[in-house]
Amino acid sequence: MPKDAAEANAITKKATEPVTQANEQARQAWRSWVIPAVGSMAFFSSMLINGFKNYKQYGFPAHVFTNSDWLLMSLPAVVVVVALSDIFLNGETYD
């Protein structure tokens, strides 16, 4: 039994320390994901807006694209598919 309130508070603080540290670690892990996601979404939305403005003004210029242009435009889709397949098909577990 604790002798006084100060000792009881010290015991409680010591007992809850691992939970507090685990919560902070989880917060930092998600924060390291959110910060780049915000920047990426800002870039992506800017790209989409400019794409819509170009389409509205010029239409889709399929008749002037070269093979390298088509390859360049397909790369983002390829990267997303490869990343998702790595996550879902390889059966990674995070214990």
C-alpha cells in the first residue's frame, strides 16, 4: 500500500508509462504517413486541375502523342499497381 498520495501518484505514473510511450510511438508512425500524404495530395490535385483546364482548352491531344508520351503517362498507374500488388499479393504481416 502506498504511504501517501504522492507515492500513489508516482506508482500510477510509473505503471502507465509504457502505455503512454506506445501511444506516442503509434502517433508518430501515423504522422510520418500523413505528412507526405498531404503533400502528395496537394501535388496530385494541382495536377488534376491543370489537366482539366488543358482538356477544356485543347481537348485530348491523342493525335500528337508519341510512344514515349504514352509510356510517360502510364508510369503513375504502373507504380500504383506494383505497390499495391507488393502489399496484397506477398501477404506481408505486421505483427
